[in-house]
Amino acid sequence: MTWGYVTFLLGSLGLLTLVVFAALRTARLLQHWRPDRNLLLLPAENLLRGILMAVAIGLGIISGLPPERLGWMSHDPAGDIAWGIALGGALAAAIHLGTRRLVQRPNRRLYDTFIMYNITPRSPAEWPAVLAALLLAVTVEELIFRSLLLGGLVPPLPFWPLAVILAICFGIVHRPQGWLAVVVTATAGLLFAWLFLTRHSLLAPLLAHYTADALQLGLAYTRRDLAP
């Protein structure tokens, strides 16, 4: 085991710990803090995401692993794009149908609309910036959860047990949105892991993740029942 891989391993686990810890802190903070702007457009948050993305890419480079193993190359870009958009669209539709009644009868412990309300654009002019910030956030999550931790640790670790553990962590990252969001995003994490495994590329799960989130924002934008 080379020093580069050891650094990669420790750094990847450190990023995972940081992301999960930050999510739990955010859940506590949002109990008494009300933002005055879109949460995706907070400068400090986007600066942190940019740093995390740079660190993740740097860890992948010093790991010594081939780019194919980390999913940084696509042998079938058209197929990856098609799979990503299709799965992301289906996932967004399933989430929308599954949470529609909960939005009408809110239960903050089970499903809290506060986060969705505060990341949805408040005007048409805000859409480009929100979609760009969303892409940055999704890219960071996919780099950490799929590329570094799945691509970098399988082998020697078995794929599906690790995928389940990471899916649970992925769900916990979305704890501020309620326990239903934890279950839904953990399930989505397993789907993204399966896509990463079958397509051998980060492009497919990244597009699936981004498509699902962007469509949910679009649906939320058309509704008037999301206000906390």
C-alpha cells in the first residue's frame, strides 16, 4: 500500500466525516435560524463546496488509481447521459408522488419542506445561479460517495456492503429534510451506486442525481404549498 493510497484513504474518510457532521449541524441550526436568501446561493457554502471538490479531485490524483476505477472516464457518454437522465426523471417522479400527501399534511419530523422551500428559486432570474450551485453540490457528493469511496475502496472491500453503508451516510446527509428524506435519499444512493457499478462511469450517477434534484426544484417552484 503506497503512501499516496494511504493519504487518499484517510482523506476520503475525512471528507465523509466532515460532510456527515456538517449535515447534522445544519439540521440543528435550522431549528432556530431562518435564512434571508436561497441556501444554495450562500457564498460561504459555495466556497466550501469548491474547496471540497478540489480536495476530492486532488485525493483521486494522488491515490495512484487509474481514472477508469474512479469513474472519471466514460466509454459510452451517450449511454451514460441517457441512463442518468432516465433514472433521474423516474426518481423525481417517484419522490413527488410519494411526498405529495405529506406536503399537504406536514409533519416536520417525517418530512420538512423548509429546506426545499429555501433552495427553490424565488424568481425566474434566480434559476441559472441556483442550477449552477446545485450542479456544484451534486458533483461534490458524487465525487465523495461514488467516485472516491466506492471506486477507491472496491476492491479490497466488497461492493454492496460498502454501498449500503455509504447509502446510509448519504441519507444522513439529508437529515435536515426529515426522516423520510433520509430513507428516500439512502435508497437513491443505492440506485446511484448500482448505476456507477454497471456503467463504470461517474457521469451516469451524477446526471441521475442532478436530474432528480433539478426536477424536484422545478416541481416545487410550481407549487404554493411548500412555505413552512
